[in-house]
Amino acid sequence: MNRLIEIRTYRLKPGTLDAFHAAMHERAVPMLRDKGMDVVTYGKSDHEEATYHLVRAYDSREALEARQAAFYGSSEWRDGPRSALVDCIDTYLNTLLWVSPEAIDSMRALNGTS
């Protein structure tokens, strides 16, 4: 069954990449996974120093909307790592694409995030 992936690309404010990565790796990604979101890959982008990516997979658009509404509306997020991340972001862009399970497995393997 094909899955919907969300590719979120962040352009970060100068000098914030290391703090952003630490907050994502240590706090936000574990929270996302605890809430049932499939984090495929995340991390620093290879092509520019001030860019970062987060790729998540969902079974449907409805699943994406429901999981994200629950997560981003939670006090755990708002009172947790939200400000440490949002304060680093200059802009971001979301892209949604339907892909095969094999494509998702390949993204996991090639990008090495756990």
C-alpha cells in the first residue's frame, strides 16, 4: 500500500543549526514517534548549512491531519520543545507526495537517521 509522505524543509536562522538539531533529535522526534508518527528521516541537509529536513509517512491525508492536529495541539508540545525549535526557524515548506513502501525503506536506509 502506498503511503503519503510529508517532506518538511526548514531554512534556519544563522547560527541555530546545532541547537535546532539537538532539540529535534533529543526531544521532538522521540515525542513524534511516541505519538505514533512514522518519522522516516530527519537531519541537516547536504546542500546548504542553514537547511534541515523532516520526512514523515502516513496512510492517508486524513491520518496526517488527525495526528498532526493532536500532536501540535498538545500541551506536551506547546510546553515542551516547541519554542526551542520555532525560535530557530526562518521559513519552512511542506510538500506531500505518494510513494511506495520500498521508497520509504530506501529513504530510511540512505539517510541514516534512527
